[in-house]
Amino acid sequence: MIIWLNGAFGSGKTTTAFELHHMLKDSFVYDPEKIGYFLMRYEPREFRSENFQDKPLWQKFNYEMIKNIALNFKGTIIIPMTIINEDYYHEIISKLRNDGIRIDHYVLAASEDTLKKRGRSRLCFKNSWSVKQIPFCVTAFQNPIFENHINTDLLTLYEVIDIIVKKSNLDLLPDKTNNLQKWVRRKKTQLKHIKKL
């Protein structure tokens, strides 16, 4: 089973993914973005594009990699990845579903103001690539193909996770961490995955 966390940059996908991973017994976080960074680093400069998702190789590699993991891994795969292009959604998510793989897709939604504020807290300012993409993301997610919107403006991280857990019928491990331990864990995740794009 796959939990796909979609949403604009700054919507909380990565933090949600790793907290959910911590709370599930058998789970794995797969980040398709890493393939994009690989392509940007190891392809000749003239092959590069502003958005690595536009590269058919990125779409194909992620489809094949996710399919391989899903068919051989018994637990839950959690994928925090923004996809706003309907064609790319079909090239990966729809194809995987056609292969018989269950994907519960969620859009972590928020207002533009909230997303920009979160971006600033992650050192992504108004001229950064990720912040410039916010209006495109907000508009794109009005397409009904992007199902299961969770408005995160007024929700805590754990309220968002609770909605996902209930909708996807997930069994969580007993929570033995206190609030300070959770805060430290979340901050480590944010620092590890901070993007200054």
C-alpha cells in the first residue's frame, strides 16, 4: 500500500511523511525528488531543465522504482511528492493503480498566505523557485483528479495524520514519546530536508 502525500511546497508533506513513518510498524519513506537531484547532478548541463519532473526519465524511473518496492515490500510506502501536472500524475500514479497497487492519494492543502509563511520559516523567500510555484500548485489542485484534500491551515500535524490514519485504516504503534521528543524529531526532519530553492 502507498500513501502519497501531494501538496504545494510548504504544505507539510515531508514532516507528515516522516512522523507517519515513525508511527507505523512497517513503513518506508520513498522520495522521488532524489531522482531529480541525481539527474541534475549527473547529466550534462545542456540536458538539464528548470523542473526535473518534465524529464520523461524522471517519470519512468520513479514509476519503475515505486512499482518494484510496492510489489516486494509488505509494509506501507509513504511518498511525499508534489505533482501538479495531470499527465505526470497519470504516468506514475495512474499506471501504478492500473498495476493493481493501492495508492491512497492526499493533497495537503493550505492558503497561499499560509504556504508563504511556512516557506519563510524554511528559509525559502519570495524569489525562491519553490515559493514561486505556490500559485501554480494552488490552481492545479482544483483539478478533481487530485483527490482527498486535507485543509491544513488550522490543523496540527497530528490532526492531519489522524485524518490520514482513519481514511486509510492504518494501525499505529503505541506512542511512547513525549512532546519534547516529538518536537526534536520534527525539527531534525525539517533541518535534514530543508530546501533553499
